[in-house]
Amino acid sequence: MKISIFASSISRDYFIIYFKNGYMSNIASSPLFELIQSMSKGEKRHFKLYSRYHSPNVNEMNYLRLFDIIAKQKEYDEKKISAKGIVKKENLKVLKHYLYNLILESLRVLRSKEDGIDHKIKNMLENAYIMHDKGLQDEEMKFLKRTKELALKHERWGVLLEVLLIESRKDFVSAGLKAKQDMEEEINLMLIKLHNLLEYAKLNREMYVHVSKSGTQRNPEDETMKKLISHPLLSASGGEKALSAEAKKTYYNTIFLYHYFTGEDYPEAYKIISQKLHFIESNYSALVFPEITYSADLNRLTLVQHNLGKYQEALSTIYKHRSLVQQSGLVKVHAFIRSYINETNQYLLTGEFKKGTSIIKEIENGLVTLESKIPDALMFPLNVNIAGLYFGAGEYRKSLVWVNKIINNPKVIFREDIQSGARILQILIHYELRTPDILEHLLVSAYRFLLKRKLLYKVEKSMLDFIRRLDKTDTTQKVLMKEFGRFRDELLQITKAPEEKKALISFDWISWLESKIENRPFAEVVKEKASSK
């Protein structure tokens, strides 16, 4: 089996759902609250120093009092803020607006002092404007030239266009005819590169949309896929027709989508994503938001390594990915949740359940500060993985705690696959705990839930029949073993079809059944299968 035994977290469908829903905070509240909560300790310290420096009267800085109150809140509560009596209720909106803009102002000042290439280019262009205002034309041209060189080298097209337009507005006589022609040619070359990037972006979008619409019915013989992948821009070896770093990155994205999601050609997907990561590392400063791209692709590499059984490589990639948690902002959250989903998933795939449960405490410690920023679409599979690790380790009551977090969460409804997997795991937990009264109720509940599923695989139909038979079966060991064997044989036959195998992504029923039939530890069966890859 090439997918996770518990978590649909690495399934192709999940990967698409994640990007379709976007990476958004769960907190539905004031933008001011979200901005303050996103600030690091250093940023908060800088804001207070900046505020005090610019305020004529420190004692009357109501916005600083408001800042401190909001910073201490775990959830935004305007009624509690109003009760503090900082200002009259009708003036609170104005104060919030002032604070919001002052924070942004302080963050801009702080960012301008950073060493990143974007800040360097922006400051260089600002210097050119200052020289222009001072009438120092020669100095202005020096800064414009340096800005243009950096913008071109690092493919900052917006800044480059701005500089080129400034140069093109210079006096025709003083600039000279040749210089004017050169400027026009530079603008034209830049527009060609932008058009090239737009074409790659269009192909990527079309590929992504088709994969999304196709659901589980994907194959390399799909006519739309074949037409897209044969496009001259994509058929060119190594993206040699890409005229910019962003265009080549988009080329790799599109090719990867085809091989991983559609063709299921994991060796080729492995090759492509490895090439892309090397490309990112070599062209880091030329990419837009490279840290997010890098984090996403380390995640993709791990998914492919798991599908290929490259578990030792995958663990190295996971640790490399987690090192990005040291960064700030979105990449910190993404690297944390994705690397732990992948690590817990690895221990599930390899049967190293005890090793997996040993890292749960550090996950919980990280969630104390980050959980509110993690989308539900990512928390659910992590919860399933943790529940699965406890189950595999024989700690059934701890497993039940994490399963219930999913089943009792109303937001899980948009992930029916995870809900189904959680309900099945809940049944197995109570089977192992020998709680027949509860088990009978859960069997009925799970049966009804699965029956309502819009897309019902043959595997799921077989599960429904098994659950119904189990509920009515004599619980003697001999009869149970017969039912287990019958169900295993059904699953082995049904899952010969690739489409049906996808229905097993939430739980490795076959390994669990075999562990019961052969009277062997569940972990032992899973480890044996993982080592045979």
C-alpha cells in the first residue's frame, strides 16, 4: 500500500484540498487582533520603542494601553476592551484604526533595516527619489542604475519596470537617441519575459483545475492531461524555454502535478521535485516568497519519498523541513504542522508506533502557541495520525481522546474521508477495549454515516457489510477469525483496482485483520510490509 495507514494527510486529494482552501488562520476576529497576535517579541518591543519615540506625551498613549490589552487576549473580545474604559465606546473604533496603522508603520521601519534583497532594492530606489528631489541628477542616475542591475539580477519585475519608465521619461535630447532605443528594448525584453511567465502560470492553472475537477478519476491517458503535458513549454526538457526563475519554478510545479497527482509516476515525481528543490536553493533570491515555496516543496518531497518507501531519506527531509520553524510568519506555521504530520505519518507507515508516541509531547508543546494559526484542514489529519500512533502502541484510551477531537468537531464535516476514518478507528478502539455496549451503538452510528456518503467505494460497501455482520456475529474466537479472514479476502480482491485502493488511505484494515488472524502484533505486520518495499 502506497499511502498512509491512518492519515489521509498524504493523499493526492488531501494535498489539493489544502491548497484549494488556502492557508488561513482559524481566528475569526478583528484584523488588529490578528496583526498583534502575529507579531514576534522583537516586533512588539520595537513597536513600543517606536511609539514612545514619536509620542509627545507618554502618559496619554491610549493606543499603547489598547495594544497591551489585545496582546494578552487569546480570543478577541471587544466587550472586555470597552470595559477597560480606555476611551469612550464611540471613540474605540478610531483608536483601533490609529493603532493598526501605527503598528504597520513601525513594522515598515523595522523591515527597511533588514538585509534581504527586496529591502536593499527598495532602499536603493528610495535613494534615487531623494536625489531627484534634491536636484542631484548624477547621483540619481547612479542609484537608478544600481537599482536596475539588482532588480534585473533578482527578477523584481515591478521595480525594474518602475526604473525603466523613470529612465524613459528623461529628456530625449540629453539622453540621446541610442540611449532611448536601448531603454525601449529593455522594456520590450522584460515584457517578453513576463508574457512567458504568464503562459507558464496559465498552464499550471489549467493542470491544477483539471486535476481538482477529476477527483479520484485520474489517469495518464486523460486527453486533457495529454494535451497539456505536450504543450511546447512543458515538453521542452528541463524547462529550457522558461525565461525567468519564476517561470522555471512554475514549469516544475506543473510537471510535478502531472506525474504525482495524475500519472502516479512516483519515480519521475521524485526526480522532478528533487530538481526543483536544487533549483530553489540555487535561485533563492530570484523567487517571490521563496521560503514558502521551499517549505511546500520539502513537504512534497517527503510525500513522494513515503510513496517510494524511502523512509530514511524522508526522515532527513522532515528534519530539514522542521528547521524552517526557526523562521517567522507563515513559513513557521507551515513547517511545524506539515513536518509533524509527515513524521507521525512515517511512524505509522513503518509500524514504529512507540517511537511516534514519544514525540507527541513536543507536538503538544508547539501547539500551545501555534494551534490557533493552523487551519482545520491540517489539524484534523495530525489528530488522526496521533490517534493512530496511540492505537498502534496499544494505548487505546489515549487514542480515543484524539479520535473524539475529530468526531466532536463540527468543522470536520467538509472532510468526510477523515470523519469516516475516525469513526472506524473509534470502533476498533472499543473492540480492543472490549466494551460491547458502546461498540453496538458505534457500529450503528458509523454504518449510518458511511451509508450517507455521496461517493461510496466498493471497499466502503464491504466495510459496511463487515460492520453489520460483526454486530450480529457470535463473538467466539473461531467465528471471529472466520469473519476477519472473509473480510480480508474481500478487501484484497476489491483493492486490486487502483481506484478502490484509495479508499484505504484512512486505515490499513488489511494489516490489522492479518494481525488478528495470525495472532501477531499489529506493529509487527506493518513493519514487515514497510521493510519489503
